[in-house]
Amino acid sequence: MTDLVTAVRSGLAELADPAKAPGMRRYMKSEMPYLGVASPERRALGRSLFAEHPLSDVDRWRAAVLTLWREARYREERYLAVALTGDRRYAGFQTPAELALYEELIVTGAWWDYVDELAANRVGPLLRAHPSRLTPVLRGWATDPDVWKRRTSIICQLGSKEATDTALLTHCVEANVADRDFFVRKAIGWALRQYARTAPDWVRAFVDAHPDLSPLSRREATKHL
């Protein structure tokens, strides 16, 4: 675990481009500085290092993720922590027990670049695999004081298609329909727009039945209808 964390930090430092870093930080409105490592190079580094430094069990995997995340000095370290959570070698570690890990990353990350990946590609698959365990939790997240947990509850089914739990989607949207936060309103529109690819009639009827949807949510939901 320590070898992987050290290799990630060294690898990022070698790829750093100080000229790019300020612009990346401004674009993301980030308090944490960037090293200036572009996304393609960062992803390639992650693939290489994750293959070179395999982790033998879930405890080491979780420890590596949390060390990279909690001790990060630069945003790219956190991006690779998130990437490590989704590495295919550790697909077997994806159980409801890891929801606490993702909750920490969502709440402490508190920005869309982290949260959207975790919501759609970590929490969402867990929900589909373990609906009886995850559904009550996500119903609770829909009314949580933390805006990023609420956003997660709304968009976690982006990849569910025919497996979308419409009762859960309805609950999460209705619980937040009056919220004026941009990221919540955008999430509502995004979730409905995505499901409209699978069930356009359902989304059209939902929008018609909810005149209290914000203009942003409504516009996004009906974009392709």
C-alpha cells in the first residue's frame, strides 16, 4: 500500500506542469492546488501504477484510497484515489460495506468533479447490485443536510437504464424540487434527461405532473424529448 502511494506521488510530480496548474485550479474553483497533470497523462499513470503495485486485500485497497485522499496536497492525488476505487482488479471489493468510504469522499470532496464519478460509477452499481441494502440509505441521503449527498441520491441511477428504480428516483427528485441550489437543480434535470433515453413517456408524464420543477431542471429533463 505504501509503495503504491509513494509511486503515485512521485509519478505525478514527474508529470507536473507548473504552467498549466493555475489555469486548472481556476477552472475547477479549487482551494486545493493542482500540479498541472492533464487528464490523459494522469489516467495513464494510474493504469500503469495500479498494475505495478497490486493490493492483496480490501483493507490495503481501502487504506491506499484513504491515504491518497486524506493526505493529498494536490487535486490530482485525489483524482487517482477515486480512480483506484474503480480499478477493475478490485471489482470484488465493491460491497455495501464500502458505502461509508464513498460517503466520506463525497462529503469531504464536496465538488462535482469528484461527486459525479462516485455517484454514477460507484454508488450506482452498488445500488443495482444490492437494492435492498442501498435503497433505504439513498432515500435518507435525499433529505440529508449535505448538498452533495442529495446530488448523489438524484444522479446515482444515471447508468441504470431499464433497471432504474422509478420510486427511488421520484422520491429523490420530489425531496429536492424546491431546493434553489444550482447543483441540485442541475442534477434533477440530468437524471430525468438520462432516464428519458430509456423511458421518454415516463419522463414526459413526470415533468407534466411536477409544475414546481425549476426552469433549469425542466429544460434539462426535456432536452431530447
